[in-house]
Amino acid sequence: MHIHSKSSPRLTTLPNGIRVISDHVPGMHSVAIGIWAGVGTRFEDMVHNGAAHMVEHMLFKGTAKRNALDIAQSIEDVGGHMNAYTSREITSYHMHMLKDDIGLALDVLSDMYINSVMPEDEVERERQVILQEIGMCHDTPDDLVFDNYYETAYPGQTLGAPILGSANHVQNMRRDDLMGFVQKFYTPRNTVISAAGHVDHDALVEKVSEVFASLPHDQDYHPKSANYQGGDFRLVKELEQAHFILGFQSCSRLGRDHYTAQALSTILGGGMSSRLFQEVREKRGLVYSIFSFQSGYQDDGQFGIYAGTGPESLSEIIPVIADECMKVTHDISDEEVMRAKTQLKSNLLIGRESMMTRADQHAKHVVFRGGDFDVQSVIDEVDAIDKKALQTLAVQIFSGKPTLTAIGPLSGLASYEDIQHRFSL
């Protein structure tokens, strides 16, 4: 498959280190634009777990010249939308506007990013909002089981700590902690401005140079290397269903097997035609929801399977999952390989019909890999995946130490030792 493109993304690094990437897409009336900071939960120290996420909330709460309502109204008055997210390795503040309002978007974004004042009363108010958010997570077992999973895979490390933070840490977070976090990490070399849609690159670079000129200087910081441990965590609770994740150490987002792992996940649990969906749900009726995932980080990764099932089916489900995982170490059909590769490529290309997805893809590529995002090179990598590579990677993943986390009525769940035995190759 070859992608023909009339234009390709343009990347400029400003003298102070800020990188600006734009993707002009003809025929668009709008532009998606934002700031991607190369910092997330794993950059925190443990006593300030939750700082990255709390800062993300606080940047919307006012600057020297705009209060929280001013920020919201300035964007919504012109029909724009804005949002943000925090992950383990990146934080994003982004907007989607009509093309003529790109200057306003950059004014508001830079003001939030550089001039946030974080008033004490707003810190206290937002603390309560985030504590409510943490409470909601604890009441949602299919969310909580993921937090438990990462804490078990990476114990005592901020890579495994919850993105929202623990209630105790959030309760004790001070304004000075948040301002110090911004000062340390919201710096030029850690900052990428990305835009996609109706955008002129040279005009964008000129505007960014102007409004981000006062961004403070960099401090060097590198997070501690990931140290996967794995293990077993079970939380018995009175629920209708048991929720569990069974996972293994996998490859990093920068590793050469990253897309092979994505393809393996697609074959095992990536849709209605996947092996786990067909065997566990369609043939046996053991679950409503089952899927697999590959999460890559800068220096490590996780390959996991999530399922939710009634207590009466729990004893049956682990052996079936283990059997399906073992089968892919030696038996994958040409049709499955082709289907997985086609799904990965189509997801990539369909996603790019969203300007926000484009801006996000390009920004992440710059943050993590340093260069711009080349769609054709990704497609070439996916096309190069073959059966042997998939089977070799499956052996490598499933011969590792498992991580199991489960919540709910768990009396029928296999022991950790039994699970380890089922995966012994």
C-alpha cells in the first residue's frame, strides 16, 4: 500500500527549543491545534503522585489576565472546542477552531501554559473535583482494575502509579507543588505545538515565536527506567461480575516490534473476529466484554487481556484464555495476519480523517521520536510483519512473568501458580 500526499507535515525547531509541527490539509475550514508537553505521571515523584493531572486541571482556572470563565468563553464565543488529557508520559491541551481563529487559540493556549496563577481558592475547589473523580474510578471496577494492574506491574514506581493520583496525595497537594511542577517540566525543549487542518506553517511559527517567547529555560530531567515486577493482586468485592486483567511485559513504543505487538493484539482480542471474542464470547458465552491491548512506553510495554464475567464462569475462562494465547505461539493463519495488518492500516488512515487525531499523532511522534510522523513508513512497517515475527513475539511475551489483577467475587479464579503453569512454554 502506498499513500500519495500532496503535502507532508512541516517541522520547525525554534531557537529556544520549542518544536512546531503543522499538517496542512486542503479543503478544511477548521484547524486542530494544541500544546503537547513531554511530561506525565511517570515524571512525578511518589509523594506528589497526581501532580501532572492536577496541573492539567489547574491551567484552565485562570491567568493574570483571564479568569476560568474568560478562558472558556473566549473559545466557545467563536464556536471552538477545547480539552486536555494527561497520560503516563504526555500532557496535552488542545482546541479545534475555525481557521480564522488560530491566533486566538494560540493566545489563550500560551497564556494558560505560561501565565497560570493557580489561585488558592481554585486549587481547593479543584482538589475536591479530582477527589470526586478518584471516587468515581473506585466505584467503577473496570477502571479500577487497570489502576491496580499498573501498580502491580510496576510497584513503587510512578510509571505504575494512578494518573489521577491517590486520594491521600491529592489531599496533600499544595499550590507550590503544582507551580514547581510547571516550572520544572513546562519548558521549551519539552514543548511541542502541533496543528492540523487549514494552517499556514510559516505564519504559525511566527505566531508561536511571539507568544511563547517568555517560556522559562529548560531543566534536564529523565524519569527512572521502568522496572517490571509483575505479580498477583485480588480485591474481593460484592459485585455482579468479576473483572480481571491478565498481562505480560511487552515491547516499548520505540522498539522494532511495536507494530508486531499491535498486530498480535488484534489477532487475539482486537475485534469481533478476534480469537478471544470468538472463542470466549461467541462460542462459549462466558463474557459480555473481552479484549486485548498493547501499551507501549518509552522503555517498556504491557500486553494485556481484560475480561468481565459472572462468578459462575470464572473458573472456566482463564484456561480458555491461556489456550488461545498458547496457540498463537505456533499457529497463526495467513488470513489472520492479513486481516490484522489491514485493520491496523485502516485504523491509522481512518483516524487521520479527524484533524484532532492528526495533530495528536504528529505531536506524539515529535515528543517520543524527535522527527515528524511519516504515514508511509508506518504502513511499510506494518506491511513487513509476517507470521514468523508474530509467533516469535508471542513466545517472548507469554514466557514472561504474568501480572494478574482482579476485582469482584473471585472464589472461582485460578491461583497465580496455576496461571503461571498454564503459560509455561
